[in-house]
Amino acid sequence: MTAEWGMISQELMKRGILVTTGVKERLLALRNPIEVLDQGGKIGFERGMLSIDVLNEMVDLAGNTAPNEVEKIRQPIGRTIAPVNEPEPVKIQYRNNLPDWSEKDFSGMATDVDNDILIHYDITGNSTTEGKMGHIQACFNDRLESIRKMIVKNSRLPRKPQEIGRLNIEYQRYQGYENLAVAIGLVNDPRHTKNGHLMFGLEDETGEMNCLLTIRQGDDRDRMHEQVVEAGLMPD
């Protein structure tokens, strides 16, 4: 019966012997590795790095064998694959869960009818949605750049617009209402919460972020401003 590595490792540390992975596996395969290590003095090895050649000499002196390796040699190479049995037919009481279905109700089977298909118009090669991903990205970036220039030129922004990807990384800097950040992008998936607040995604060439526009209450509410926002948010 082979020994566990914990016991072998303690014995190696006590003797001041270092081993490699190959030597470790060889020791684990031996029936009595401690007896093999005791043979080191007979060949002039006391401590240091134990090589596989020195270990083999010690094994020959001790007369140990590796039972695991012997068993592996006796076993045939390869593996046995379980036989594949023919699937047994399953008796289905009703087809499509319709108890009143009967083959006699139909004049013929669909597979018995010849296919008679007439193509009236084929748009192959003329579709406006064809194109590589690079073309789609170029269209997105060009549209975003045009909108960004128009907003910067015609608006008084409280801060310089920043990339959404950078804002996502440094979001902790903008905690609280007193810390402002400005981002310009295209709107995705605008929707309302159950309390009437407006949620939407804002996307530019660097990333996407979720935004929440809360409805102000009381005298602080600006209904004219809300109508402008609703009209300007169009999903792309």
C-alpha cells in the first residue's frame, strides 16, 4: 500500500532532501518509500536534491516495486465504450395534446404535397442593412459626433463633456448632487418607473451608462421642461 505525501514530505524535510515533481510521483508509487530513503547512505547520498537516477538506485537496493505502475502495464491500453442501444419507441397517447386529433380527418400528409413556391421579389444584394460591423460603428460615431458638436455649440453646459467609459470608471468622484458631470451620447431604451421617473441608457463610442431623471414635486416641478425632455428622447 502506497504512503501519503504528507508523511513522505515530513520525512524528506527531516533528512534535508529536496525533490522534483517527477521524483515526488515516483515516491508516491512505491510500496515503502521510507525504506527506500534509508538506502541513501549505502550509495553516498545523505541530503540535497534527490534526482530520479539516484532514487532508482535506492529502489534497486531496497527491492521495492511500484505496484501502481505494474497494474497500469497489465491493464489494456484504451477504454471500453458502453454499447449504444436502439431507442425504444415511446407510445404517445395524443399528438400535440389534442385528444380529438385523427389522421383520418385530413385528406393527405403534408410531406406528400409537392412544393410549389414562386418568388415574386428578391432583395438579395439590395438590402440597406447589409454591411460590416466597422461600417455600422462608423455610422454611429459620425452621428454622435454631429450631435455632440451641435449641443456644445448651442448650449451652455455646466461642465466639459466627458467620455462615458471614463465616467463609469470614476463614478465614485461624482457621488452627491453637488458633483456634476456632463456626458453626450445617444439614447437607448427610454422607459418610466412605476413612480413616473424616466429611465434611459446613454451610449457613446466608449461605453454605456444608465440614467434616471426624477420628477420634481410641488412648486419645483417644471411641466414645460418635462414635455421638452419627453419629445427629445427617441430610442435609436
